[in-house]
Amino acid sequence: MDWIALREQGMGKLKQFRYVLLVLAAGIILMALPSGKVEKPASTPVNVKTQPELQETLAGVLSKIDGAGRVEVLLTQSAGEKTLYQTDDETSAEATRSKTVLISDASREETGLVYQRLPPEYRGAVILCQGADNAQVRLAVTQAVANATGLPSHKISVLKMK
């Protein structure tokens, strides 16, 4: 067979099955479109330290700031760590029901599937340091605490230690 005859035979088959191919192409395009369901992003584990651990770590880091000297840290929380669990939502004409997704471990004990862990919310911070009489040290300490805790700088007090 030569190429011309083969091409003509292929065109004949294409014309014969054009509607089938058109429906198939439309189905592929529809499958590629988003379904409208909002998928929750996969959570990444957050390494959240407890308040005393964070205070000790923060005091250790702040004491290494040039001119800070010895440092003590007090953090106050407005809310502790929160754990959000994955839920299945069922919507009907009357109402929406949410059920927590449970997983089983090797001993067949069921626990909720953790979706996200939110770190604690801090109310304020009081920092006592020996070098707080220097404005540069106070600024550096305030910025470091703000970055570590997410507190705005007006909620951080840096005071001179006696």
C-alpha cells in the first residue's frame, strides 16, 4: 500500500467516526474542568513548642544578641494551641452534617484525623535584659520577639533588668 491510499482510508474512517471522536473529546474536556469542590490543602506538621519551652528558647536566643546580657522572657497567651480535625460534610436540602474522620491504628484504636494544628495566640511579652538601656538592643530584642511569636511590637515590653 502506498501512503496516499493509506491516508485516504484513514480520512474515510475519521469521517465515519467523527461524532464518536467529538463526544470523546468533549468528555475529556469536561473531565479536565474543576468540579467546584474546594479541596482543603494538605496540612504540614507544625513544630509547636509549649509556652515554657518557647520562653526558655527565646531567652537563650535573645541573650546572644550583642549587648543584651542576661535575659528573662514572660509570654502571656490569649489562647492555647488548637487542633482542627478533618471532617466529611454531607449537604442535603434540609441541613449540612459534619462528621469527624476517624482513623484506626494497629491496635484498632480510633482517633480523629488531624487536619491542622494552630499555634498558640499570644497576648503580650515582657522581656527583662541587662542591656535594655541601649536603644539598639531594645529594638533588636523587640524585632526578634515579634518574629518568633507573631506579636506586634507595641505588645512587647523590653525592660532593664536590675
